Amino acid sequence: VRAELSSGPLSGRRIVVTSGPTHEPIDPVRYIANRSSGAQGTAIARALAALGAEVVFVTGPADVPPPEGVEVVQVQTARQMLEAVEAALPADAAVFAAAVADWRVSSESGSKIKKQPGGVLPVMEFAENPDILAGVSQMKEGRPGLVVGFAAETDDVLAHATAKRARKGCDWIVANDVSPATGIMGGTENAVVLISDAGAEEWPRMGKDEVARRLATKISGALAG
Ligand code: CTP
Ligand code: CA
């Protein structure tokens, strides 16, 4: 019903957005995760929907509630997120704002791992999670026309993000500096650089909602052109 009623420059466009962290269980009480409130991904989904897009919002366990007016798919792990993204395709565009855990433990324990006497430490083996952004960027058939990745970096942000864009094969990378000194992690503002074929475009520091609106407008322009 929503798709039929919606109007705006993105009406009739289907866009998949990933957001939030993933949680990779170690045992029933512990997990591995990245730091992510889900605020930026949620704002992007909201901004895309406001422009009339049909949004599938695939989210890990985020701190902020999902936006209204989008299809919400809640997942825990990277593998579930991949499955949900694949199920949501085909789409006109995909925006990967999730902070996906790079690793999971190779065998999750069904029972709680107990502390051992004498300070004996547990040994954990890790497995690498699927790279959802790279997988979708490199699809041979049915690839979304526009694939947008994120890169939260420290140190040489531009160099890391430019290399990441090439490695993944996505069209755009939204890069930001998450060094503790910037205060961006967990805050309401963001300062990003948009990297595309056209080069690097530095946006001034602004609210995450404003970043989201600008990005949605850019996406709308790219899909129209
Ligand atoms: N991403 C993904 N699936 C993964 C890891 C990352 O879809 N398993 C996506 C993120 O949502 C983001 C982009 O890839 O859009 C970059 O994530 P990042 O963690 O910066 O990239 P990595 O390749 O994991 O590199 P790093 O070693 O810097 O963590
Ligand atoms: Ca990573």
C-alpha cells in the first residue's frame, strides 16, 4: 500500500539499507560485536523513504528504533544479514551502513562457558564472516545499479577508504574518521567524505539526519541520471 501511495523522486525505487551492529554469539550469554548505535543507517532509511523509496531495512540489534514506513527485517548475525539482503534483492540501490562483525567464533557453545580455576583462559577459534557489501558489489547478475558502502576509519581516512572502495567494488564509499578525538562514535553528528568515480567530496560536519538527507538526495540524482 505504501509503495502505491508514496510520491517523490524515489517513488517506484526499491532500496535495501543495512544498519546497526551484528551480534555473533560465543555462548548463550556472550557475543562479539562492533560499536554501532544504528543512528546513521536509520536516518538514511528514513530519508530515502521520505523521498518516496520502497525501503527494505535490514538491521542488527541497534540502540535506536527503526524508522516508520519501511519494511524492517531484524537479524542478529552477519550470516543472517547476508541472507536477508539476498532475499530483499533485486533492488535499484543498496546502502550498507551496518557495522558487521568481521569474525565469529567457529563453533558457538550451546552452554555457558565457565571460568576455570587458576586463571586458565578459554581458547577461541574464529571464522571470517561473509562480506555482504563485497558480495553484492561483485554480483554478475542482478547487481543493484548503485551500491554504497561505508568506511569508518582512523589515521589516513581517505587512503583507507579509497583502497576499500576498489577492493569491494562498490560505487560510492561514505568515509568517516572515527578516531576518539573526533567524538563521532556514538554522537549525533558526522563528518564524512563521499568517494566516487568523481573523486572525494568532503562534507562539513553536520547532524546524522542531515548527512542522511544529503545522501538520499545524491542517490535520487544518481538513479534519475
Ligand atoms: N561490510 C559488509 N560485510 C562485512 C563487513 C563489512 O557488508 N562482513 C560492509 C560495511 O557495512 C561497510 C563496508 O563493508 O559498508 C566497510 O566495512 P569495514 O568494516 O570498514 O570494511 P572491512 O572490509 O571489514 O575492513 P576493515 O578491516 O577496515 O574492518
Ligand atoms: Ca570490518
